[in-house]
Amino acid sequence: MKFQRKWVAPALALLTALALTACGEQRTGTLKIGVKADVANFGLYDEESGRYSGMEIDLAQQLCEDLGYGNIDFVSVASAEREEALDSGRVDMIIATFTITPERREKYHISPVYYTDSVAVMVEDSSLIAGIEGLRDCRIGVMKGTSHAGLLAAHLAERGIIEPFNSGSFEAASFDGGVTFAEYDSYQQISDALESGEVDAFTADWSILSGFRGDGRTILSETFSTQEYGVFTRKNSPLAGLIDEAVENRLADGTVDALKMKWGN
């Protein structure tokens, strides 16, 4: 690991120097970017230093440079408020473990995929839950504004662990079809609820769960439902095409792979 850190930083610096600023322009003003504040290795805010860190923070900074902006304003957005932040104009773009779905493509402009993940489940070892099948009759913590509850319920029904249900009318807060769900405003709250026994399991994207894994906890080996992350802007944003080009360039020149390695994602 020490060896990797010695060459990853210089490599990123070199890649940044080689990247072309979109349209060759230097732009005035501040670019407001919605990011996560509670997801280790992707977007995490440290109150003591007042700084954000993570793969998405680094990528956002590189994209801003490509777009020609010298000033960045990071805005913390919880999963449930990401769409509102874009719709209201509170942010110009969002790069916050935001999964691409057909419904979201209809509403927003989305960049090429920069990260691919899958949904998983984490449990306390003391629960003795060894696999997905052990989730029957359990209470599961999920983040508000995400699709994780519905995806897990659908997977459990497909595996015959719970009874089939009408996915069109699914609501996490009221579902009681072999498992139940508790919704929270932050991933840290779910982690705390898992530790206290308020919930029996914690479901989210594998990469998100990995930031809360520790002694006495296990991410179950069975994953499901591919999740692809993109940069979101409003449909009429003049930045949309430029962001697409910048993301494509950063994928092609190895920047994104280097950031994944740097942050262990």
C-alpha cells in the first residue's frame, strides 16, 4: 500500500497537467457541486478541518479544472434531497453516489458512467446471519431517497425468501412482506442503529457499506442489482455536454482508475 501511494499522487498530478480544459476557456464565477458528506472514500466532510475528501471530491475538482472554473462550492446533499437540490438550482451538478435509472434519465442529463457497484447487505456477526436467506423476518435499515429497500425486497422475492409482491406500489416505510424496513436520514444513523440492535441489517451499495465495515461486522457475500454512478445536471444546463466530454477524457486517460486505486474503491 505504501508503494502505491508513492506513485499514485504523482500520476494524478501528471494526468491533471495533461488534461485539456473544456473548450479552452477560463470561466468566472463559482461552480456549485452537490456531494455526499457521510460516505467514506467517496464524499466525507470533516468538521474539524472543514474539508471534504473522497474519490468523488477529487473527481469533481478535476472536472472543475477541465471546465475552466477556479472556484468550487461543495454543497452537502443527502440522498433524499439530491433531486431537489438540482431542481431548485441550489447546485449546478451532483456527483454523490447518484445511481443512474431510466426514470432519472427522463428528468436529468447524466454523464457517462464513472463508477459501477452493486447492492449488498451488512450485518453484525453477533446476529449469526450468514447469508441473504437469514434476512427473513428481519428489520433492515435503509437510506431515505434511495431504491435499496425495493431492490432488496425484489431480490428476496426472486430468491423465494419472501412472497412475491407488487413492486409498483412498494413503499419501504409500510412494507411488511417477510421483512420490514426502517428509513434514516444518513448512513451513519443506519450504522448506529445496526450497532444498537435497532435494525438487524444495513443495505446499501457495497462501496458505501465498506466505509462502515469493521471488527464484528460482515458484508454478506451475495450482491445484486448493478448500480452505475454518473454526474447529474439539469436537462437544459449549458454544462451538460462539457461535463460529458470531461468525464470521457478522465476515463480514457486513466484518472478515474487512479482515483479508485487511491481511495480503495
